Amino acid sequence: MPSNAELERRKALLRGLAEQHHAQAIAALPLPREALTALFDHLDQALEAGCDHSLRFTRQFLQQQALDEATVVPWLQANGGYCDCEVLANVEDAWQ
């Protein structure tokens, strides 16, 4: 059985890896984190009437904010956001 010092060393290594992974994920965001949060807020309001299973409201937001759709949309899709409601259900859950 490993000593307490060894267990603490392993925990510290795991924490360091988790922090590194988190930092890399943040750096890979194709838009500022504040804009991503604002997108989620926009979709919360826009989807009160329901989702038409497109990225209509997402694209609208990206255009209004002058954000690059060609970069953001594939990233959203890679994170499970193929329509507006999936952006909220999948992407928001992963990033909030």
C-alpha cells in the first residue's frame, strides 16, 4: 500500500492534469467565454416558444455580435450543439 506522502503526490499530479486540461479547453474556445455565456442567455429567451431544430437563433446571435460563424458553429457541433436546443442541453451543460 502506498504511503500517505505517495497518495498526496498522486492527488497533486491528478489535480495538475485536470487544471492543465481545463486551461487547454478554455484556450480552445472559438469565442470569448463571456460571449458564450451571453449566447446561452440569448437562447434561453429565444427558445421560450420552442426549437425548430436549426441553429437559427445561434446564427442570429453570432451575426449580431460579429462573431465568426465558420469557426463557432463547427465547435458547437463538435460539442453536441447541432440545433439551438442542443446548444443549451449539451454545450451549456458542459461549459457552465
